[in-house]
Amino acid sequence: MTDKLWCFTDNLGSFASENADKIKGLYFPLANEALMSSITPDLHGDIKTGQNSFLLQPVSRIDLENLKSSRNFWFYINKNKVWSATGVSKDLKQIKDDKFSLEAGLLWQKITRENRKIGLKTEILSFVPKDQPVEIMQVTVTNVSRKKIKFIPFAAIPIYARSADNLRDHRHVTSLLQRITLNKFGLLVKPTLVFDEKGHRHNKANYFVLGWEQNSKAPEYIYPTQEMFCGEAGDLEAPLSVLENLKPDNRQRIQGKEAMGALRFKETTLNPKARYSYTIIMGISEGDFNPDTVINKFNSPAKINAAFETCKKYWLNLSEKIKVKTGEPDFDNWFRWVSIQPTLRRIFGCSFLPDFDYGKGGRGWRDLWQDSLGLILNNPKAVRSLLINNFGGVRIDGTNATIIGKNPGEFIPDRNNISRVWMDHGVWPLLTLDLYLNETGDLNILFEMAGYFGSESKGTLLEHLLLQNLVRFFTVGNHNYARLLDADWNDGLDMAGKRGESIAFSCMYAHNLRLVSELLLKIGRKEIKIAKEMGILLRKVDYNKTEAKLSLLNEYFAKAKSGNLKQKISIEVNKLAGDLKLKSDWLTQHIGKDAWLKEGFFNGYYDNQGLAAEGRKKGIIRMMLASQTFPIMSGIASAKQIKTILQSVHKYLLDKKLKGIHLNTDFRQEQYNLGRAFSFIYGDKENGAYFNHMIVMFAYALYSRGFAKEAWQVIKSIYNMSINSRVSKIYPCLPEYFNSEARGMYSYLTGSASWFVLTLLTRVFGIRGKEGDLLIEPKLSQEQFKNSPVISIGRVFADRRVRIIFSNPRRLGFGEYRIIKARLNSNDLHLDYSTQLLIRRKDMLKLSFSKTHTLEIILG
Ligand code: G1P
């Protein structure tokens, strides 16, 4: 292998690394619907089912290298040597002699360490099987010496067994709650309480560590506490039980102490080249738990193997829902990882991987809706009920619960009980629903009923959408743009609550009002019912007058509070559509009038002093990418302005060497009137990092306005930075951002993945639903045909699997080519347009379920 951190080894997304153990902060997710793990090359990381149930101690990024507590596996060899198969021990000299390598795939990790001086090689396979709340660790040891080796193996899993909150809130006291039950194969820990001074609760979680040899034999000895395993003078990196080969001291008290899943297996002699394996199962189960169920499922290598195959198949299938063949195998492999990221975020929320050490599970409102974009493309039918359910988080004042739990109807008003209103939250549901509507043509969903959070009333989804977008139209600041409130998409703009305004998202509200207006004209109804109080927001006032808007808004709030949106009135659809269009047009012309700066880009914000945040200030250019993305996406920026924006992005935001686009220029000053973002070091997080979510949305916006060549360069910049693993120092995935050193940060759980999938499928390849029909409108660049004149993408549409193959023998780029021929399963299709092809849903439905259909598109 070269100086890369890893290389792909097949076309299934698997990769190998020989130096992953040298990279700090590198971790990998393992998960199923119930259990979430993070694991590093030396098996640090944690295992949990939620905020209050961690089997291994919760870790932040920095703990991955500093914490002594980790999964370990020790050997006591020939009565004179000790070796850790994970490379976590005090004997640094010995670790240097280990030859390390890692293989990983969707979603498994295998580390190999070989120590010639010791004469052993171990492979440790880690994965989370599909259906059980356990992580499996299978250790296979091989004698790589020429002599027989005699050893005693020890599995060593420190059990934390409590809530993340207790890490520094009664850490010792909560150890007094630990109750251990010994089992022939290991132990169970069931704390007596979930310790919480706001109100203690009965604990229902069982934490367990079980293990056996390859021949299903139980361990000989169990050390159930850390104290017993490590000894007074030892610790987890030098446990005396291993170092001095001590048996457990059965006289010691074991209850109410820090628990330990340390299992000592029988002494074994391995002949040269011989192999032997051990299985360790670590899990968390709620309620009555019989360990036999787990033991019987996994107590032979054949059973482990079967579980491993099922696990791999599950994730591989998921990564193939949208399958690309771009002529660049690395891209195709990398895309598999990106395409499972929305599922990972659905499982982990934004809280449960080492970088994401905030929140207590669940997902933020904005993330929830954007992740649904990716999920809709895979299976809109399955997402329908989820969408309806999510609308139940909207309040009658147009705001919403900010955290959404895993279960239907589980809404948490505010994270950490800090009540905040993000002004962009009203934007996302419509964008997501619009995708759903186009993919399915299911307009009926607009008339499904959903509740209002914190109230007993209900309304149609359409009513929810109207409310969200109308309220923000009226919530204006002094410049007559939507107020920034506690922040918008950029969580870091959180210090302009009083006078801040977001032009960026005013653009999106203008877009949404127009979209709803257009939708209304498609529903085929003359009248619809909406809450009586909402009529107030449809009254005519002079939109130029901010006081007039605010006074209508206040009237609405007062009436909605007393009437609760219970009483519904009929309203003429045409009239309503007209009113919304008027509002949208007004906002559009307002933005057009004064948001464009002479510096050649849009100002997107007013700060808490009412001053424009962007432009040239004291000789320094202040420019933000979000402020350009949304005018483009919403259709407000003209083609001429887009061209100028592109020049300004090139001039001010593009790093010429790395080819990455910064989220903003360096303001070189704290921005106490705008937000915390500017207090971060420049180049990280929301202060000017290469922030992938905004970069992808920028590319999406450019595509939707026909700037395909420029958009592809933007997409490529992200891919190139990710795949350059020597510098990005992450496994294949799209991280939240790259810092100024181009290092990938916050892996896996990021909204950019959904947008990346959306952009690639629906804009680059141009395969998307249009009111339920299938539209093909490729915006492919010449460069994409560099390696091959034939590229393809597969997806499911209207429940039918289709593979769309683009042949471009003359390797022309968007703008130069036309669709000159199209064949569905070898039958020629009639072509109406030169750049688009529409296949009616009814024709799609005639195709069989069971096979993959081929759609060939010839470009020329
Ligand atoms: C994260 C948050 C997202 C927020 C963004 C910018 O983005 O999850 O809600 O809008 O930071 O503050 P992500 O990691 O999803 O790209």
C-alpha cells in the first residue's frame, strides 16, 4: 500500500489499512436498530442503546486515545510473557513490534496484530449482528512461530453499565448500584436504579459480557470487578491478574463496584501454524433477560459466521439501493458508504459517535427532515407514515419540537431544556414533502391529518405547511426580512436573537410560499379547509410595513392560543394560491432590491445591531456561502448574479491549493452580535470550515439552475478531499466538514450525505420523480466520461428496479449533448424533448416487480 490511510479491496466498499492504528480519533460505527457501537483500531469506543444505557464507558473523540478503558484481549504466554492482542498495554516497546493491519467493510471491522517475538498473530473481528442487541468480538489466534506455544487467554471488557450523565455526576455513587450475577459463560450487570436526582427510576437494562471457546467451552474463571481483575497495583493497561497470572479472589465482595467482564479461558497449547478462536458477546437487553437466548444463538463458529454473513448482506443491500457505476471504482465504493449514512444517522441520531458528544439522542428537527430526503429516494412508501408522524411536531404558533425521538410520536420540546426557535425549521418539511410528492404523485398525503405539538387539535399536513411558512413571512425584523431568532441552518449564528435577520432563509420562505401556491393548483379541489385563525394571516396588508405584518402576527398568536386551531373554515383554493404567490413575489422583489452587494455577492444576514453582516468591512471581505446558496436554490438570484457569485466564490472562498470551498471568509473578529461560530478558530466547524452540507447544497442549487459544469467541480472537491485519506485521515465516508488542515471531522452522522445522494441521483444523473412520473434529465459533465463513455445508475422507482445506462460515445458534456435515443428493455422510446425524457408512472407500473429493468439513454 502507498502512503494512503486505506485502499478499497473489492467493489463492495471493503477497504484495508496498514496504518490506521497510528491515526488519532479514527473510529468506525457498528450498529443495528437497537444497539450502537463505535470502535477504533485498538478497540476503544463505546457500546450503548441510548443516553441512559452505556455498556462501555461513553467516549468523546479525545478519550479514544487517552482512556485506559477499552475492549481488550490478553495472552499470558509460556509463563513468562504477556501480550495484548488489541495493542493496549503499558508495554509500548512490545506494541512497536506488532505488525498491524485492518480490514473493514459494511459494517464490520477486523484487526490483525502479529508479533514475531511473541510468536502469535491474532485477528479480531467485530460486528453487530442484524437482530440482537449485542456486539460480537471474535478473536482468532494463530501460532506464527516454529515452536509450540502455551498460553492462557483473557478477554477483558470493562463494564460501565449506566447513563452517560453519570460520567461526572455520581460516578462512584452509581457504582454502588451495580449488581452482578455470575453466569457459567460470563456475567450480567443490572444496576438497581437509573440514577437521576430529578427522579430516580427502576433500571430495566441488563448489561452482559459472555464468552466461550471455539468448542463452545465456558471460561474457567471470571473476574467480575475491575478491582479484582486489575489488582490494587495494576490497571486496565497492566492488569495484575494477567501479569501475575492470578486467579480470581473469591473472598472479595463483588457487588456495588465497577464491574468487569474479564473471562479467563483454559490454558491452551498451539502447534506452529495452528489456529484457535474465542467469542465474546457484549450486549444490553431490557426487561427479563435469559442469557441462554444469546448463548444458543452464537455458541459456535458456524453460528457466528452465519450472523456475520447476514450482517454484511443487510448493509450491502442498503448500500445498493442507489448503485452507481461511474467508471471510477473508488468513487462507486466510496458512494456506498455515503449512501448508508442517512440510515446511520437515523439509528445514532446526532449524539452517539465519539465526535458527537452533545445531545442525548434523537435527531434535531432540521436533520430529521433532511435525512428523510435520502430515505424517500430508497423507499417512499416506507417513509409516508414517518412524514405524517413528524408533522405532529409542529406547534400552533408555527414553531416545532426541536428533538424527535426514535419512536413514532416521541417529540422532545427542547434539547437540554433550553427553549430555542430556529427560524429555518419551517423550510425543511416542505422541501422533503415536495420530493415525496414528485417521487410518488401521492397528493393525498397533503390531506392526511396530524396533531399539533402541545395542543389537542389536528389539521391536514397542508395546514401545517401553510402555518410554518406564513408565520415566518410575518415574523420580520427592521429590514423586513424573516428574523434570525435563535439561529437558522447555521447553528453558530446564535447571538442575534433580537434584531438579527436571515435573508438567506427569507429566500427559502419566498420559494416555499410559491411552491405551496403551485401545489394548491394541482390538487384538483376548489376549496379546502383550514383553521379559522389562519384566515388572519391571509388578510391584505401593506407588506412594506413591518408593523402591519407584526400586528397581524400577534393577532394570530392571540386567537390561535384561545381557539387552538380547532375550528376550520372553507377557503377557495384559487384565492389562497393567489395570496401565497403575492407574498412570494413581494419577498422576491424585496430581496432583489437591496440584498445584492456591490462586491458581487448577496448579503445574507443582519446582525443584532441591525447591520449587514457581509460585504467589505474595514478592508476585509466578509462573505458566507449560505448567503449565496439559498438565493440560487430559491430561484431568486438571476443567471447573471449566479455567474458573479461563482467568480466571488472563486476569489474569496475557494482554497486554491486544496480546492475546497470555505463556509465563510475570515471575519478576523469575534462577532458577538452574530454568533458563537466566529469564536471558533477560523477553518473549523461553522467558522469557515469546508462544510460539506452547505457545499453540497450549493452544488445542488447550481445544478437546479443549469450550472452543471461548475456544480460538478464543487461535488468533485468534496469527493477528492474525502478520498485523499492520507490527509483527510478518515475512513471512506462524507464527514461533516474538513478543517483547515483538510482533515475530515465528525464522521458519518451528517446531513450532507442525504444531500449528496439527492444531488448525484436527481441532478447529476437527473433521475427523479416529477409528479409521480419518472423524469430523466442528465446534467453530466464531460469529465464524468473520462474513464468510460458508458456510466450507469440503478434505483427503485414506483417499486420497480431500474438500471439507467448512459452511453456518450462522443464524450460530450451537458449543454453539448442531447438525448438521441432511449430504450427501455430494448424497446425504443418516443422522445419529446431533446434534453429530457419522461416515462409515465402508468407505464412504469406495467413493468414486472421481479426483475431489474434496463433503460438505455444514448447521448450525442
Ligand atoms: C450540523 C447539524 C445541522 C446544522 C449544521 C450547521 O450539520 O447537524 O443541523 O444545520 O451543522 O450548523 P451536518 O453535520 O448535518 O452537516
